Amino acid sequence: MTSLREEKKRATRQAMADAAARLVLDGGAEAATASGITAAVGVSPRTFHNYFSSVSDALLSFGTNVLAEFSKEVPTVFPNSSISEFFEQVTLDATENEGKELHSITSLFTIGEALENLSHTTEERQQFQVVSEQVLEAFHQRVPDKSRFEVAVILQACAGAAAVSMKEIHRRSQVEESLDAHTKHEIVRTAFAAVRAID
């Protein structure tokens, strides 16, 4: 049974990891700073460093949490869909649910470049790798006729389509006063149609 103190610590850690991800999504990798995170969450720099060695570790913690939740959904969500159809639907769902958007796999794709370009502690990177392997295995079970390598390639292509879609939606939202659901859906569908058209 989790104690109240442990639950509070977990919530604080999650809030800081979420703040790091939100800063990247809103302003790019350079926007994610320890001071920005502590200001967003209302904690001291010392508190931040009690939980994370760096901003990059906070981002990696966020990514690990999102992937862990996502891996649980893979076996049962859209069971008769191809991998690209699965990701297209997940991305469409993310455009409709603003509250869930931060914790969506599409958010992780969007901050993926920041994750790749930052250094992390060995422990955080190992945790992320373990969860990544769980996701790969879950998708491999959906399409056992493909090799794990083929599944990894398909996942990367779908991740790219999702990330580019969300970036385009974000870019257009900055320029236009209001971006309606139909336009967001068209952006996502166009991106995934392009992936499926590759031969």
C-alpha cells in the first residue's frame, strides 16, 4: 500500500516531468530549463534536483511514463487495425482531447528530437530502453508475420507521421485564430496517407 508521503512524492516527480515536456512542446528543447520547470510547478530548484539530475532526465522520465502507459493499450486498442491505422487513430484522438494531449504517444514523438539530443543518466536511459522494448514487443505480437526489425521501421515511420502532424497543427494554430477539428483531422490523414503511399 502506497503511503500518502510516497504518493505526494510521486505526484511531485510527475508534475515536474510533465512541466518539462510541456515546455518542450510549447517552446522547443531550449525552452526546457530547470528554472522554467520549478516556476511552472511551484517548487524550489533544490526540490527539482532531489528528483532529477537534469532537465533531460525529467524529460526521459516523462517519456518512460508515457511509453509504459501506451504499452498497456497496444494489445487491445483498435485490435483489427494495421500499425499505421492504429497510429493514425491515436493521433486523431490526441487532436480531440486537449487534456490528454500531453500524455499521448504523439506528444512523445514531438519531443523525441529533444530526447535524442540531450544526455541522460545511464539509469534513466536503461529504464526508457526497457519500456521501448515492451512497446516493440507488443506491436510485434499484433503483426507476428513481420520481423521485429520490420516492426521497428514501421513504428519509426508512424512516429514521424504523428510528430509532423502535431507540429503542423501547432504551427497553424499559432498563425490562425482557430483551427477546427476537421482541419486537424485532414492534416493527420494526409500525413498517414503519405506514409502508406511510400513504395
